[in-house]
Amino acid sequence: MSQHLLLPLAILAISPIPGAFQDSALSPTQKEPEDLDCGRPEPSARIMGGSDSQPGTWPWQVSLHQGGGHICGGSLIAPSWVLSAAHCFVTNGTLEPAAEWSVVLGVHSQDGPLDGAHVRAVAAILVPDNYSGVESGADVALLRLASPARLGPTVRPVCLPRASHRFAHGTACWATGWGDVQEADPLPLPWVLQEVELRVLGEAACQCLYSRPGPFNLTFQLLPGMLCAGYPEGRRDTCQGDSGGPLVCKEGGRWFQAGITSFGFGCGRRNRPGVFTAVAPYEAWIREQVLGSEPGPAFPTQSPELQSGLPEPTDENCTIALPECGKAPRPGAWPWEAQVLVPGSRPCYGALVSESWVLAPASCFPGRISSDLPPRDLDNWRVMLPSRPRAERVARLVPHENASWDDASNLALLQLRAPVNLSVAPRPVCLPHPEHYFLPGSRCRLARWGHTEPVPGAGSLLEAELLGVWWCHCLYGRQGESVPPPGEPPLAICPAYQEEEEVAGRCWNYSHWSLLCREEGTWFLAGIRDLPSDCLRPRAFYPLQTHGPWISHVTRGAYLEDQLAWDWGPEGEETETQTCPPHTEHGACGLRPEPALTGGLWPWLAEVHVAGERVCTGILVAPGWVLAATHCILRLGSTTVPYIEVYLGRAGASPLPQSHQVSRLVISIRLPRHLGLRPPLALLELSSRVEPSPSALPICLHPGGTPLGASCWVLGWKDPQDRVPVAAAVSILTPRLCHCLYQGILPPGTLCVLYAEGQEDRCEVTSAPPLLCQTEEGSWVLVGMAIRGSRDLFAAIGPEETWISQTVGEAHFLHPSGFPHWLPEGGDLCPPDMARASGSPRAALFLLLLTLLIQG
Ligand SMILES: *[C@@H]1O[C@H](CO)[C@@H](O)[C@H](O)[C@H]1NC(C)=O
Ligand SMILES: *[C@@H]1O[C@H](CO)[C@@H](O)[C@H](O)[C@H]1NC(C)=O
Ligand SMILES: *[C@@H]1O[C@H](CO)[C@@H](O)[C@H](O)[C@H]1NC(C)=O
Ligand SMILES: *[C@@H]1O[C@H](CO)[C@@H](O)[C@H](O)[C@H]1NC(C)=O
Ligand SMILES: *[C@@H]1O[C@H](CO)[C@@H](O)[C@H](O)[C@H]1NC(C)=O
Ligand SMILES: *[C@@H]1O[C@H](CO)[C@@H](O)[C@H](O)[C@H]1NC(C)=O
Ligand SMILES: *[C@@H]1O[C@H](CO)[C@@H](O)[C@H](O)[C@H]1NC(C)=O
């Protein structure tokens, strides 16, 4: 991770040049000057944030080819010598053979026939002995050409600085190259040489920026021999493919090469100016390598008055650039909120992402996104932006290529006819880079998105906290895919709402939202969603970060901002579980990330407060239903339905509302029909559904027996007063053992358990604790509920499957596995008098097992 963004700026960027020719002979008319004239283009004519250069402006710029394509830049410093960067030629500590490389001189556009360009083979590549990698400096290389270049209007050497030459802080210089125009965004055809003006940053000023945590919270220590150029606010920079190219500054009518493009942390990022190899310190090394070559490079002396530049800020008072996007006066007053008005349809809400571009759902413009032609009525489209008196006109609509079939790509970009002046409002929202990791617990807000209907009185409900990636993925992710680790784009991004703010009777069916998340006071557009799945608030959003590259490719200037919050806490990225238990047909149930057996929440464990006088254990079996033991809920002889409240997401009996606590009233109690006997299980219907979250999630149900290979637990409270959840490990006995042990006294459908050593007393029994198991796949399943007064006997869920499924359509029954445990009809194989022969079930069981073994 630590080197993730430290990018040597070389990469294969451009394919072969047609029509380039190898010219090894010096033209007969060529006259070599005695004293090489340098750094003077004939008067005529990786770059991010730059523009096309004019032919002949930078006649020393060369393109270094390997395998027929452009790899790096370089500069002509003498007829037979080219200066470039070592990292272009050293892979894995080995210098590549010179024969693989060629130098293209006098080229402007690398597309089509190279008028006036010529190619030279490379005779030798020279790199300092102690070069070991870009981050340790000495990233410089000299190429000796097999034959001298043909000098002319488009091929001329640049001047080199002497060791004493100083390029002062603030000096305006130019970098040139055919590299990417943005991170991972190659220079488009016709591959015209790009130029960008960059300011030299003094060592202290640059180190000051690099000492502040940047992308991936990285800082960097600059070394002697490195030179920075760029701007604290970023946006203009060199990029991949520019490596080895020159940074030149004009002094006294001549251009001197101050630096060699070396590396950067991303391209054009805030507080991360480009790092160049300073050329001046290599005067002696260069002179040594070219010794005896005539004519050699020229090192004109610098006029003394040019040595001083702007006063340089120091580490104490340097100005670092703050994000220019994502600042809102208060949540809800979004200065990037754009309303797109298309004749004949309702307003469509989107977000301003740069001076000229608005992002909105493509579904706002149906019929206009499938065709390649611009919409015919585009002239009549308008965009309303905050604090702008007049509507903006629209120049272009660029739908996402997959918008018509992929909901996650339901996006379109609208270009405004004229850029707006950014200020407090309008101001663009920040967009995340693909590697952005929104921390669990981040504060988020919903914002209008697309054609949306207002939710009555929803103002205070728009706040949320972000769920962890594991929960989000396992609740809503696609089956079978592993949970993406931090640093890889998630498949979904999920807010968790403050449940206590729930207001009954509100329906979110026709409202559409985007999700904004805040880091260090700066708002990012984190997720988009077209529709909530039902009446509930939207719970899973498509992550916007996967679209960062498309948005920056189209807009060339949207505000992609670095992650600002890095407090991953002691848990950090390593401990997050990477897989989810399989989903059932009704969605996720029984999820609980490991390691969670101690502390932590049991998301399905409910406190059922009955008539204000006792508390029973309940288990959430569907978003609107809790299962409990009838004997705890309904007292014998009582005929009235008691007042019952249910709490989920609690971890102890604190009287204060706990965060993410969920509470509901019970509006009905359902009992199965049972002949004669009082049914052991009761279903409680909640006043409204709960939203699945780590504090309220249904458990899965097991239709029969013990799931094979499962580990099982009795889950309850140590005592009904404190209600801190505890789990006691148990094994479920086979039907035969169970029957024999409790011969004659068991109601049908009863499970017997044996506690692990020392676990018997962990849970009290008056609250009727449940028996549950974790399957081999990882899902938690409910198997039974305690029978009155017993620690060891449980009423199985299996026999009531039909009743439960009919009452609660969404109950998650797993497929049957294992063997049924409530069967034994004529249990005639028990050894007589063995059952209950001893005081403790453990001792009785031991005797019983012995007998059965002997008999068998
Ligand atoms: C670089 O070298 C290491 C070990 O010396 C080797 O494992 C690796 O495959 C090499 N990588 C390339 C791209 O050659
Ligand atoms: C390489 O050696 C030169 C000369 O000894 C020295 O000035 C320079 O700092 C060294 N660079 C690195 C990266 O070790
Ligand atoms: C602050 O920066 C200015 C240049 O902007 C410089 O002249 C001055 O010495 C610096 N002051 C301190 C206290 O570092
Ligand atoms: C569109 O979908 C295809 C296939 O899934 C994918 O390869 C491509 O990258 C998508 N386009 C964009 C701009 O995301
Ligand atoms: C935008 O702001 C600049 C200076 O900040 C000003 O010169 C220019 O006139 C403004 N443009 C508009 C259209 O308001
Ligand atoms: C909202 O959607 C749900 C499920 O699709 C539906 O049952 C309900 O009637 C809808 N409510 C309104 C107010 O449209
Ligand atoms: C981020 O970097 C700063 C400064 O280097 C450091 O103090 C902080 O602990 C880092 N945070 C994380 C989460 O790594």
C-alpha cells in the first residue's frame, strides 16, 4: 500500500508511429557549430491541465520508443546525447539493452506521418551507479545516439545548468510530454505534444506540502537532487508517460533544463506537486559521461541577478491547499445542488462536479440517452444552480455508456455552455477516487437525486452513519462474491439510520436519493440510488467511486478529492471478515461477523418487555416479527393480551436509549393451533418493520434437527436485571438419547441439550432463552426456545415450520439438513431404569451411553 501512488511517470502510452524512418546519415548540408547554440527555439512556434503545444516550440523534446511505442520523454542536450530518467530503462534492478530503444526527434504529433521527424538508434544508456529507484533519487540517464541528430528548426539542444545554477522558488517553467492527461487517462489522438506551465517550489515549500498526509495518509521526505514544480492546489502536473522529459525555464532569452520528470503521487493531486530530478547537481556527472564528444552539451553561465526569486515560505508558515470542493454552509444547504429543467418533464436533481459539468441520473433523460445524437431540444434545457440569478444553458449531454442496462451506471454528465465562477455557491461536490475507503461510522446525509418526490417532514431523517463494508456487502451484496477489502471499490455503500427517529406511516416509495458522506468537514458524493426497495428508507447505494475515472475522463477537471479521514482505528483493515454466509431466498439472515462471541451484539436478540413487569427473550425472525416462548409471554390463566414492547440492538439494561437501539410495540400475538396442549411458541407482530442492520437483523430458522457440523449455543442473559447477553456452548442430543434420558415426560418436538463443562449456569432460565446454532457456512439459525423452567429442554422450531411460514412470509427457513430430532414415537429401546437414575443429566447420560454401547 505504501508505494501504491508513488508512480514513476513511465508507462507505455502510445502505439507505433507509421512513417517514421531511420536516418543514420548526416545530411551533407548540415554544418555543426563549434560552440553549440542551445535553448533557443526558432521563432515561429505527461501533461495534466496543459494544452497542445505549437510545432517547434520545444525542439529539444524527444520521444523514446521501445517495442515501437512511446515510453518516455527525453531532451536533446548535444547532437549525440539525450538526457532522460533512469527509471525508464531500469526494470527490477537491471538496465535494459540499448538496442531495444530508439529516439524520435523533431516530432510533434505522434499520430500519422512524422513530417520532419527522424529516428536514431541508441548506442549506449548510462545511469549513475547508485541509482536504485525513483524514491531514492539519482533518477537520471544519458543516451548516446548511434549517429548525431540532424539539427534544424524542430531539432535543437536545450541548455544545461551548471552546478551553481539556481532555479528560485516561484520561477515559472514549462514541462512537456506525450504522457497521460489525467491519472489513467491517456493523451487522446492525435497525440500532440502537451505543455504545461509549472512553478518551481523551493525545497522547504515543497517539503512542507509533502509532510502533510496525502493520498493513503502518506508523507514523503524529499532528498537532495530532487526538485518540485507545480501548485499546492494541484490540477496541473506531469503524469504517466511524461517521465524523462524536460522541465525548462527561460533565462536571458535561453531555455535551461531545470529538471527531468521523475515521479509523483498520483497526478495533479492537492499538495502533491510533481517531483523532478534536478539537473544542476549532475553537471559533473554529465560532463564526465560525455567527455571527448564534440560538440558536447552547453552549460551557459547564469546571470547573477537571476539567482534570487520569490521569498520562500518555510515549514512553519507555508500554505497548504485545502479542498476546493465539498464545503456546505450547513447540511442540507448544498451549494452543488443542480436542478435540470427539461421541457415536458419534472425537474431532475443532480450535482455540480466542476465549473462546467453537472452529474445527474441518466434516467431523468429517457429516450435521449440511447441515441448517439444530441437531444434535439437541448437548446431549451436549463440548469438552476444555487445563488445564480439566471438559469445556465446546456451545451452537451454525455450519458454513461452502460446507463441503459446497468442501474449502478445510471449517470449522465451535462456540460454547461459557459463555466460558472465557483465561490461559496455554487461550489462543486467532491468526488471520491476509486480507492477511496469511506470509514464505517462516517456521518452521511441523503440528498435529492433525479426526479424525486418529497418525503413529508423528512428533514431530520436524512442523517445516517455508514455501515461497515462487511455488513453492507453481506446484507445487500451479490451472492458468492467476496467482500472487497478497503482500497478496492465496494459493491454497495450502506447508511444506517438513527432508528429512534422513525416516524410511522411515512413511505419513501417515490423518493430518490444520493448519499453524501463527510470527511474532515468536506462532503463527498459517495453513492447513488434510483429507488428505495419499498416503503423503507434507501439502504444500499451504488458506490460512485467506480465512476471517478469516467467522470474525470469526460469532464477533464471534476473535483476528485483524496480521502481525508484515515482513522481506521485499532481494528484497521486487516481484521475485517472477508466472506459472507450464503443468502437465503429471502435475503440475508443470521449474519454476525467473527470474532464476536464475546461482547458485541446479537442482532436478532430481542428484549420483550411484557406488561411492564417481566422481560422475556425474543428472537427476530423477520423484519416485522419476533418469536418467543409462550409461557413467558402469556401467564397461565390470564385472558387479556398484555402491553408488550420489543427492543433490539441493546447490550445491557441501561435506562438511557442506546445508539442504534430499535424499539417497537407488539400489535398482535399469534399462537399455532395445538390439540389440548398449550403451544410452546408465540409469534409477536411488531407495529412496523425494522430495517436490517447490525443491531436488528432476522435470524435464519432451521426446519429440523441439528444442522450438520454446527456449533450450538443457548443465548440469554446472566440475569434478567442486567440483560448483558451471554452464550453457553451446548451439544444437542440425538432423539434417542434425549428420549431415553427423559423417558415419558417429554412433549413431542422437544430437544435436549448437554452443556459444555462449566457452561450450565451462564444463562438464567426465567426469560426462556433460545437455542441457536452457527452452520458450517457461517449463518446463525434458530433451533428452539426454552421450555418452562428447564435449562436443558427446548421446544423445536421445526415442527412449527408450516405455521411460522404461513404467518410470516419472510421467515428464512434454511434447507433441511442433519436428521430430525423430535421424532421418536414408540421409544422402546431404552434400557429400563437408566433414565433419571442419577441426580445430574451428565451422569445419567454417561450411564445411558454405556448401556447403549453394550447393547448395540
Ligand atoms: C523482479 O525480480 C524478482 C526477484 O528478483 C522476481 O521475482 C520478479 O518476477 C521480477 N519481476 C519482473 C517484472 O521481472
Ligand atoms: C549517488 O552518488 C552521488 C555521488 O557520490 C551522490 O552525490 C548522490 O547523492 C548519490 N545518490 C544516491 C541516490 O545515492
Ligand atoms: C514566512 O514566509 C515568508 C515568505 O512567504 C518568508 O519571507 C518568511 O521568512 C517566513 N516567516 C517565517 C517566520 O518563517
Ligand atoms: C460498461 O460495461 C462494460 C461491461 O461490463 C465494462 O467493461 C465497461 O468498463 C463499462 N463502461 C464504463 C464506462 O464503466
Ligand atoms: C469570475 O471571476 C473572475 C475573478 O474571480 C472575474 O474576473 C470574472 O469576471 C468572473 N466571471 C463572471 C462570469 O462572473
Ligand atoms: C410502497 O411500496 C410498497 C411495496 O412495493 C407497497 O406495498 C406500498 O403500498 C407502497 N406505498 C405507497 C404509499 O405507495
Ligand atoms: C496518518 O498520518 C499522520 C501523520 O503522518 C499520523 O499521525 C496518523 O497516525 C496517520 N493515521 C493513520 C490512520 O495511519
